[in-house]
Amino acid sequence: MSIPLLAYSPSSQNQRVPGYEVPGEDTPYIYRLEDCADLSDIEELIWAAYRQVFSEHVILKSSRQSNLESQLRNRAITVRDFVRGLAKSETFRKLVIETNSNYRIVELSLKRLLGRAPYNKDEELAWSIKIATLGWEKFVDTLLDSDEYGQAFGENTVPYQRRRFKDRPFNLVTPRYGAYWRDKLEESRYKWGDVRNFLDMARSVKITPAQTVSVKTENIKIPDTTRSSAPTGTPVSINTASSFPVR
């Protein structure tokens, strides 16, 4: 018997309030399978799904899901199934699940799959319990099969950040992992990554003062290097004899 989802109160967010903004550069482009007239349009839709789910703007060859891409090109699966496959892939597990806590996973999943941020900490707590009890794949199915996803994106629309009219999109401001995992990576790379460890290292260094050497200078004789000058009025003789005949 699974634990029911804890109750939480949704807060007012942009996507829950009707807007009358004039479309501009901040308006997200919506990728729909119905709008794809040829294969190039489907390729753009596939890359849009990769950017949304993986939050990677340069997709590596090893991260591509060729089987899912082939099925979508042949329209054997829907965009919702394609997004479901990306969220359950091994690449998503390495990029997101293995490097974050359940609270962080809930935040990233809501932003990438439902196109909105968590309402509050109560929602993060409620969904994190679902991840712990149901597992990751059942959690993905719960989000993608929800009424919220169906009303927002349906079967053939790539998820996007709903009603973004200011600031940058989630994919640009949300890092792959949190600060605590970054600090953990730094500690594994650098032995003295923490400031306290650096201070301990600095205190452990023993500094010995330099030895002073005393030199006695009374026995050192300095030679006289001054130029001796002839006394005033002394005639100076110049030898004008030459060693060669003069005509």
C-alpha cells in the first residue's frame, strides 16, 4: 500500500494567473508535433525536448536516445512518450538523479516536466516521499499522466516554461546539481578544498627563523683606490721622440 500524496496548498504563480502580455523575445517557442511538416521540423522538436529534459544545449552522441528518436520520427509514439523515455533514460539518471537529493530532484522534475517551479517546501516534501516510496519511474509516470500535464501540454507538445515574461528560463538559471554536491566534488579533487582545512594546513607548517651571521669588520683592510694627483706647479715632461723618421 503506497502512501497517499501529502496535501499542500498551491501558491499563485504566473502559469496559474491569466496574462495579457504582448508576445516578445521572452515568449517561449512552442514545439508541437502537429506543426511538423517535414523531417527537419521533427528534428527541431527532438532537440527542443533534449534541451528541456536534459538541460543540455550541446547534446553528446552518447546521450542521444536513437531508439526513441526513430519511433518519434515515424510517429509511432507521442511527444509525451518521448519525454517519458528521456526522463527514464540512463543519461537523465547520471545527470540528475545520482547527483541530487530527493528535494532537488523534485524541483528539477517539476521545472523540466511540468514547466513550473515548486509551489513551496510542502510540495517538495510531498513529492520527495513519493519518490522514496514509488521509485523514480513511477514518479515520472505520475507527473506525466497527471491532469496538470495533460491540460498544459497534451500528447504532442514539448514541455516548456509556462508564462515566462521576465528573467531567464529555468534551463539557464538552474544548475545541474546543488551547492552541496559541488562542494563534495571539490573536496574529492582538492585535499584542502575547505577553508577550515586550509587554515589547519597553514597552522601545521613549521616556520624556523633564519640564522643571523655576525661578521667582524675591524680586521678587514680596504685598499686605497683613489687617484694620486701631481702637486700644483710641477712641470710635466712630454717625450716627443718618435720611433719613425720624420721628414
